[in-house]
Amino acid sequence: MNLLTTPKAATASDQLVNLWLGGKSRHTADYYRRSARRFQEFVGKPLHLVTFAEVQAFASHLESLELAASSRRSIISAVKSLLSFGNKIGVFSANVGAPLKTPSAPDTLSERILSESQVQVTIALEQNPRNQAILRLLYYGGLRVSELCGLKWRNLQSRGAIGQVTVYGKGDKTRVVVLPGELWSQLLQLRSGAGESEPVFASRKRGCGGHMHRYSVDRIVKAAAKRAGIQGDVSPHWLRHAHASHALERGAKIHLVQATLGHSSVAVTSRYLHARPEESSGLYLPK
């Protein structure tokens, strides 16, 4: 079906957005849909009629709102992806978003890496066994919050005193992560006869297929960080950052860290080598 021949152009635009979001994770799809809706409301016309000038005006509008560079970058990247997709499948005659440069954003990774002592105190002060297991799995497994929330008991396998977890990650990629013995034992104690298809971390509310929601995990992490006296908007991803940084500092091979975290390339993992350097040329200057 040609989307441009549907009775209502607005419906055609919505259909295009739905096609574009197909296969993306729920979290990514939610963010992309919000970004697309924001763009559609700004231009006020069907997507196939949008011009480069209007895309450029939208970018200027975001800048006038004084949004963080990282937020503007994410929104513009989503819009450019949508317009590129429309052109690729033949709905648009041209990719009007291609000439627009994506805003650059400062690399603040070093500001979001906890020290080893901060991580250990955060975990130690958590008294709830389930919540402590969540903190440990985010750190020692290096899991994304969506990966943790989606785990079922069939994804966990014993390997003697230790265990492993099969993770279905970003881009529908699968990886296997080995877990230390203490964490493995702690996870098994939470099972209480749950079946293979039941979630490892179940929601106390209906919905989410019985799985805990990512926002619940976020609250658990923030509360634990606050108890440990850590400043900043700490999120579950900070523990993943800490995993990568601490493992590399302790001598783990970069390719191993890449495989464990499911990074698309070594270049992504190498960012952690530069986020917490051991030395700087200023240390060589006279005191």
C-alpha cells in the first residue's frame, strides 16, 4: 500500500512512524515516538511534505528551548532516522533531513563513573535481598536495565559454584555473561520455586508481562545511592559504566569487556580507558 494515497495524510504519517519503530526495543520506541510527535507538532503538516528548511527550523527551535546538547542530539538523531527511513522505503522522494548536522554533545562519561568503594557501599547498605541482587547484577553482570528486567529463570544456568545468564540485548543480540559465585547463590535464593518462564524480578503490579518495570529499578538504584551518600542523578546505567571502568583498571582485556557488555565495537569500550586516565602530562611538569 502506498502510504501517500491513504484517505488521511495524518494517518499516513502515523503509519510511517509505526513502520519505522518496528523491531526496536520498547524503551527506544517510546523515546523515538515522542521525538517524532514533537517534530510533527512543530511542522504541523504530513511528513512527506516537510522541507529541509522546516527541519532546520525545528533544530533551531530546540536550541531556543535551551535543552541540553545531549537531549537535542537525541531528538534530532531520531528525526533524521525517521526521514531517512521514509526515503529508503520510497515514501519520500528525498531525504530532507540528511543535510542537517547532528548537534555535538560533550562526553560526560567520567562524571558518571562511581568509584569501587562507592559501589561496594551502595550494595552493602541495601538490606532488601532482592534489591541487593539487582544492584549486584547491574554491576557484576554489566547489564542494561532493560536486559535485567526482561530476564526469565530459563535464562540462568548453573556452572558449578558459579552461574551464567543469557542476555538478549540491544539490537536483538544475544550474549552470555558469567556471574560470580556469591551473586549466583543470591539469585538462586530468590527463586522460591518459580517456573522457567517466570521473571527473575517480578513486578508487584499487573502489566509488563509480570516483569519488573525499568522505572522501579531506577528507584531502587537512586534510593541505594542516596543511602550511600552519593551525589548526582545516579541511574542503573552508572553501575554498568562502573563495571567497564573497574574491569579495565584491574587488567581485564578490552575485548572481554566489550563481549561482556555487548558493545557494538571496541571503540565504544575504549571510551572507558580515557574516562579515568592514570596519568596526565601535567604530572610531569615541575612542582
